[in-house]
Amino acid sequence: MSVIDKPLTENLKIAQQGARPEVDVAADLPPKKYDSNSWFMIGHFEADGHTLDYAFHLLAIAIPGSGTQYASIISVTNETTGYFYAQGEIYPASEVEVAEGRLGIRVPNGYLGGDWDKMQIHREAPGIVIDTEATAVGYPIYSKGTARFPLLGINVHHYSVPYMQTTGALTIEGRRYDITGRGYTWFDRGWQNHNPAANVKLSWMGIYLDNGEVISLYDTDVPGQEESWATVLHPDGSQAFTQTEPLDASGFWHSERSGQYYPTHWQARLPEYDAVLDIIPVPREQEIVSAVPMLHRYEGASVVTGAWGGQEVKGHACVHLIGRWPR
């Protein structure tokens, strides 16, 4: 049995080479007493001749004077047909059920609950249903090796579990696809307190390569706070933090809905691994427009090509952009 196939809960009992965690992957799964709590799921599957992706983001935000608000955000992509759908809804705490002492969050249009051995992920929208269960296998990615780090004036906690064995179905445009065993779900967990003075402009990418390398990549270019780095999970379960070159972003697209510009072609360079990766979203227009402008974002299911250690590689990624990009 490879390290990827072993349950995460077993692997967590073993010290992970290259990781110095300052979080507890199991105990920190439920909501924490911070201004912002985030649970972000990304699915990528091959089913019935179609390449399918979804992103489901649950975000709990404490707003002074208004209490906690819950954002339930979804995007669904059929890379084969070019179909893209996105929806973001915001609910007050009075319309949300939150379990005590465990992960269990029920919003009017969805549910997330369970533990690493059995996670239920459910979300509905017009013509769309995500109805899955997932089991975490392999090892986590502790961002920057610790999962706790300063970013844009905020003390961020962030870890990822890129291998969630998934059973169930995706319904897209009213057509049901059985996705059992046909891909993985990536699970992201993050929390932090607000910094009202922060100028947030951030690119994050979760990247799978066909050589077994998995990458969590950050890039910010806020003046005076430029940072470009990645945490790489190797096929043997070890991980490493590495500096990267700033993302080369191009192919700007203007959204008529939000008025924002977004790059739609990136080149990532990881000198330590002699790696150059081109990331291109399919389709190009994958924006999520929110009722709250600060929650506008680009969430792009993407194709990856390039080289790693002098060898040709390919793969797929989810690109997450927040902030504003000048054309």
C-alpha cells in the first residue's frame, strides 16, 4: 500500500519529514474562535468521457455589529464542454446550524460535516447537485511547513489535505455523473483574525502533477509585501517549503459583471526543482460574483503543462484569485 492509499488518520501518527506543524489537523477541523473560518473543497474527476471540477467554499466571517455571517460559494466546471456555473449566497447565523465540538455546518443550500474518515459534502444550486462522501488518505500539506505564518499583515493558519477518496455523484446541467473512484477532492482549512488595514491581492494554486508532486502555491504582489513561495508534497509523503519566482501573469480578461480584470495565464517557476509550469484555465471565464464585492473572486479549474527536473509533466490545478489586478 502506498502512502497515498493509507488513511490520513494513520499517517498523522507518524512524524512527516519536512513538516513542523503548529496546528492539529484533526482537532482544528471544527470552527475556531477567530474572525474568519474557511473550509474549501475542490473536486476533479473524469466521468463518462467528461472532465469535471467543482469548488465549494464555506466561509464564516465575524462582522462587527452584525454577528457571524456564512458564505456558501460554489463553482462547477465541465472542461470538456466549456460549461461553467457559479453561485455565492450569504446567510446570517440564524439560518445556519453549527454542531458543537465537531465539524457539522448546515446552510440552507448545503451541508459539510464529519471527520477525516467520513466527510459528507452536499451542495445544491439550479441544475447542480454535489452529493458526495470523502475519506482522507495520504498526508497533509502544512503551508510553509508549519501551517501558521504572517501574510499581508494577517497571522494565517492554513493546511491542505489533497487526497480525499470520493464516492457519490455530481449533477451538472441536470445530468448526473457517478464520480466514485474517478478522482480526488482537495480539502483546505484556514482561519485567521481580520486586519482591516490589509490590502489583499493574492493568488493561490492547488496543483497536482502526473509525476506525483502536489503543490500549494502562494503569490502576492502588494507593494512592500511581495511574497512568492510553495509547499510541495512529495510522492513519498514528505514535504518541503521552497521560494518561487513571482508568477508571470498574462492574458487578462475583463469581467462585465464585476468590472474586474483577471489574468488567465500564469507561468510558475520553482528554481529548486528546475520547474517551469504553465497554468491555463478551461474555460477562460470562471469568476464568482458575490453580493458582497470584497468576496468577488476568480476560481479557475486549469490545465497544467511544463517541466519538472528537466522532465515533461502535465497536470491540473485550481487557481484562486482575490483582490484587483490592473490590466
